Amino acid sequence: MEDRFHIDTEDPTPIYAQLERAIRFAIATEKLRVGEQLPTVRQLAVDLKINANTVAKVYAELERVGILETRRGVGTFVRARQDGMLKRANKQSRERELRAFADRILAEAHELGFSLDEVIGHLDGRRKKGE
């Protein structure tokens, strides 16, 4: 069973969004490393008990944004972040993306009843633990 990704069918968040978030989180926490192969679409769908089209949609979206790469006949892999991608992203663009990301986190935290101080405290604790 694929234990790096958690999908909660009771969560109102769409399954494709949960899977995309889970894959991004696994990469960010290095549970998935650059160059590592992901399970096939079919295998991950079976392991998570979700539709293969959902997995394919997530893989395609993450490939489109440069996080994954598919090698025909070989599989899907975590892609190395390209220096060119970093150079193209100017400071204003990155700040705008970070602000939008923070807004999404804070909105979801608020919906779940967490305060800003609780979120910051939790993140700080995880950073100190090396998570």
C-alpha cells in the first residue's frame, strides 16, 4: 500500500486536490526525492482505491508545472528544479505566489478553527524538529 500519500474520502476536499497536495508534501519533506520514480497511475489508483483518471489528472498537472516528468515507457519521476525556472521567476512574482499560498493556508486554518498563532507555532515546531 502506498503510505506516502493519504486520501480521506470523508474530507470535502476533492480527491485530486488531496492527492496533488500529498505528492507536493512528500516532495517538500523529501519522502519523495528528486529523480525518484512514482508508482504507475494504475498502481497508485489501486493502492489508494481511487479512479485511475484522477491519478492521471494529478500527474499531468504536476508535470505541466514542472514538478514531475514522464519518461515514455519508463515511468513518472520527481523532476529536479531547473535553475532557469528560478531565474524566470522574478521577485514580485514569487512574492505574489507566496502571498496567495499564505492566504490559502490561513483561510483553511480559519475554517478549521485554528488561530494564526497556532499555525505559526505548529510550523515553527516542525521546522525545529526538521520535518
